[in-house]
Amino acid sequence: MSSTFFGLNIGWSALNAFSASINTTANNVSNANTPGYSKQVVNLVAKASLRNHTYGTLGSGVDADSIVQMRNTYYDVKYWTNNSNVGQYEKKGYYMSQIENLYRDDDQKLAGFSTLYSKMFNSIDSLKGNPADLYIRTQFINNAGSLTEYFNNMYHNLSTIQADCNQEVSALVTQINSFAQKISIINEKINTIEIQGRRANELRDQRAYMLDQLSAIVPIEIEETEVMNSNDPDSYVGGTRFRVRVEGQLLVDGKEFNTLECYAREEKVNQNDLDGLYDIRWSHTKNEFNANSDTMSGELKAVLNIRDGNNKENFQGTLSKVDIANSEIRITNPNITSVEAMNMPASGEIIIANRSYAYSSFEMTVTYDINNKPSYEYVFKMKEGVDMSSMAGKSGREVSVGRAIDSRGVPYYMSQMNEFLRSFCRKFNDFQIYGKGDGTLDADGNAVPGQRYEIDPVTGKAKPIEINYQYGGVDTDGKQMGAFFVALNTDGTENTFLDTKKSDGEEGKRVTYSSNAIGGNYYQLTAGNLRVNDKSLHDSNYLATSRRTDTHESDASLVDDILELEAKTVIYRGSGGDQFLQYIISDISIDANEADILAQNYSDIGTTIDTYRMSISSVDEDEEGMDLVKFNNAYNLASKIISTLNQMYDRLITQTGV
């Protein structure tokens, strides 16, 4: 049976419940513009009724059971999954726009490849009929120098982008670790509160907001399970175990967290890579973190793809023989079969059956049969201390230098420039040195030596042997011409490619290209070290426009042959050299447009998902205003209950006599 003052308890419960509702609404309004905040509501439930034998049960008021946040886990997970794709393609688009700007060709503002290339050939065309004109010769040499400077600058700018990406890799890994630590701390705080039966709404909002930011960097998987009593599996103790996984590996596990770490590579992966680029691994296990896997997405993958992307054109082949005695391995069926296309570092690491082995040098041997059909074999010299015995039984396995990354990044564009320049410079230099001959006979009709250089006993470096080639190119003084385009060695000397002959490739021949060729070959030429030879820069007479057998200096028989290099001679991708920029711009445009389109598509999807998410969790100020009015009226009515009962008790106690 209820007490005389039972009604006051009912009114008091209503005052408490609607006071909590008003306070919660006020909290919603004050946080309407707080990032990550979710609307909170008070769950009101009727209190347990009292039994009355006269008329059954009697309600005992209302309870504010809990204050909960309005979130939908389904939309959260959808948002996080999509956000990784947004982060990936927005970051890729950012870097691709930088690369695209590098290759712009605006003759009015900043001359690019096509402009400089055309100017160079226009100036040499002017030499026809007047090849000894020093002004025109100087103009050509200067234009050629401008072209080499263009490629030097491109090399430097692409290297700068690679360095920027490398620094961003470190910054992103630091952010991932910071988020992991903060989330683990919040997990502990949440459990401290919720194990007492309360709800840590604000902390849960903070955690979700951090996951929003983390999901843009790497794709995440979320799992939250209730912690049950170990002695009674059906008994919930009040806390939860919150886990965050990246690529299936635990990043956060409750109040514990794991971290990633960057470590500098000991060896280059691509020929033109910067030293000490970062790889990523898990700090606790030292296992590699493969951010370039097909299932990865996010900003980290985009940055690594730009830094390391090789369009799957890294060196690949089949291990055919392991020579333990000589510390060598032989590789057949290579995907790179020309010195122009070589993109692996002179020394580095080769991967055999997912294990890396360090090599000190390599060479490619091309053997031509009587039908002039070539076969290719690579020999890699392994570094001292490499465990050759672990390669036993692995013949026939696939090998590679670096990983095949299905993205066109800095290494790809570097190697494309190198391939074009090696092909163009080799053909140009062949005209300068050999003229219209094959380079096998000297001016007296005698066979030339097998080697075009001798080793200086003092310096130990290659010194060219003076050879006057039959039909060879000569300068205005009738002297034998050397390489016009050269590669600048690290010691400041010029690499004139003495280990390369024009007769390379004839039937029945064996040709070897070595990464550490003493006399130099075109593998050692890159966009970064390309130069016009110093002698031509200082003396414009040192340029061959005629061959040795021309009877008059005005013949300039080589000019027409050189002019064909502009567009008619196959230089790059089966086309003339003038098409180089069009091919590169096409590659860049495809990647940039794809990044922009996909970034916009995923952004639109994210906006749609977020709209649904916010329709549940965001604070609507109009709705909160109506709630304030509603709960204020309810609170006033509860106060009226107290006032009415007060009048009743006053009459009962003070005005009723016995």
C-alpha cells in the first residue's frame, strides 16, 4: 500500500527526469559545432509500479535510466572504409598535379622539352650549307646544353618530390602511432567509467573522431566486444574490449597498442632512388608493414606509390644457376633486355623466394645467333658474406629487384627519361664518332682494337685509345670526334661510354653490359648526370657535321642524318624523339585524371554516408529548441504536481482537526 506522501515521490521523480533532459539538451546546444560530438538523449523509463489489492497496480513515477549518444555503427564503419579511398586519391592527385606541372611546356613563360628539343634541331638544320659557321655551331651547342639542363632540373625536381614523399611517410607513421596511443588511453578511461554502470559518451565521441582521422591514413577494422566474467561466461562485467586492426594486424587492443617504425634502407631499390628511403615495419615484431598491398588504401599508400611506383617494370627474371664458388647467380628470361631500359641500382638487393640477397654488381650478356636472334642472361655478383647455400634448390624460381608496384611514381618517370636519353644520346654519339661507318675499321682499313680504352697505371681509370674510324665523324679541323653527349661521373670526370660499340648487336656476337663498366656504358647515363662534353662547350669547332671521307667541309653529310633523329628515327616507344613528351604527358594525365575522378567519386559517396550518419548523430538546433520547450513544460507540470500535493497535505495536516 502506498504511503500518504507517495504523490510527492512521483512528482520528485518527474522533476529529476525532466531536469536531466533539460541539462542534456543544453549540453547538445553548447556542443552543436564541436567536431565529432554526437547528440545525446535521456532514456526515460517508468519506475516499477506498486501493487494495490484494491485496484491492481499503481505507477510510481519516472526514472532517467541513462544518457546515450545517438550513433549508428553501420554508418560509422561505412564512412571509415570509404574515407581511406578518399584519402588515397586526394593525396595521389596532390602529388600528380606537381609532377604534371613539371612537364608543362610554355614557350612564353617556361620552355619545356618540346620547345628546347625543336630549338636544338632548328639550329643544327641551319648548319646545312655552312657547317663551319661558329655562331650557328655555338647556338646549337648552347641549345643542346639547355636541353641537358632541362633534364638535370627534371631529375632534381622529381628527386625533391621523392624526398617530400619520404618525409611524409615518416610523418604519417608518427600520426598513426599517436592515434594508436590516444585511442588506447581513451579505451582505458571508457572502461573505468562504464564498468561502474555509466556511459562515457564524450569519450566515445572523441574516439570515433580519432578513427575518422586515422581512417584517412590507413584502412582500419574495428571490433568491440563485451568483457564477460571469466568464471561466468554469461555474466557481463560492464567493460568492453575495443580493437583496431590495420591489414589484419592489431594496432590497438583495449588499453594496449602497437606501433610502426620507419627505418632507412641499406640499399637502393631503383637506380635513381635517394639514399636512405624509409621502409616501415611493426616495432614489436620487426615484421614488414606492406603498405603497397592490393588491399591497402589511404594516404600512406598514395605517398608510397608516388615515392616507389615503378608500374611493375622493376627487374624480374628466372633463377637459372647458383654458382656458390664464384658467389654469382645467373638469371634468364629477364623482362629488361636493353641497356637503355635498365633501372636497377648498380648494387642492391635481389629477392629470391621472398628473401633478399645483397649484390655488388651485375652484367647482362646478349648473345646473337646466326639468324641475329638475341638471347639474354644476367649475372649478379653477390656481396661478401651472403649465404649462398640458402639459394640451393631454388633454380627456376622467380626473382626480382624490388617489388612490382602497380603505380606510376617517381621511379617510373625517372626510368622513362633515362630510357629516352640513353637511346637518343647513343644514336647521336654514334653519328659523331662513327659517322656512317660501323666502327669496325680505322681510316687505313685495319680492324680496330677490341677495347677502345686502356687503364691508366697511375689513376687506374680508363683512358681512350686514339682511333680514327673509317667514315667517322670529324670536327672542323678534320680530327676524330668523340662523344658529344656524356655522363658526368661523381669525381667530375666525363663518362664517354668507351665500353659501348656501334657494332654491338651484329650476328654471331656476344655483347656484355656491366653495371660497373670501367670504360663506361649507357646504363651509367641518367637524366641527372647528362652533359654536353666540356670540350665542345669551350670550342664550338668540336662538333662533327662531316665524315672523314667528305671532300669539302661544306658537304656536312652528317647533318641530314642527325636531323632524322628529331622525328624519323625510332627513339622511344617505337616513335621519334619528338613524341617523348606526348607519351609522358599522356601517362601523367591518365593518372591525374583517374585520381581526380576517383577522389571526387569517393568524396561524393562519403558525403552521402556522412549525411545519413549526421541525420542520426548531429545536433539540430531547431529540434533542440523544441525539446527545450517540451521539457520545460514537462518540468513546470511536475512542479505543479508538487504544488498541488503541497496544498492537499496542508489541508490534511493543518486544517483537519480531530
